[in-house]
Amino acid sequence: MRTTLYVNRELLEEAMTLAGGRKITEVVNLALSEFVRRRRLEALAAKLGREDFALTLSDLEEMRRDE
């Protein structure tokens, strides 16, 4: 999908450097993926609380379906 974005040039350049000089599209997609991954981890941590749980892969997949 084509979209016009206005981004902080310094942040974009730093992200591109940290990502190993990838193309802008790759860096933006990587940043979005990382954002989503972190938010999902936060949601999972909130659901689990501070108790130790032994979750199986099927438990995690069911939690994803419930989102």
C-alpha cells in the first residue's frame, strides 16, 4: 500500500543505521513489526500478571485468537 508519511528525518536515519542500512520501506516495516510485537508482549504480561504459568503453544495461539 502506498502512503505518504512525514517522519522525523533524524530518527529515520538512526533507525536505518541501526538496521544495517536497509531501505526506508524495510526500516518502517521493521519498526511497525517491533511496535506490534512489544504491545502484544505487554498485553500478554498484563493477562498473566506476576504468577508463573507454564503455557503451551496451543495456549498462546488461543490467546491470539481471543484478541
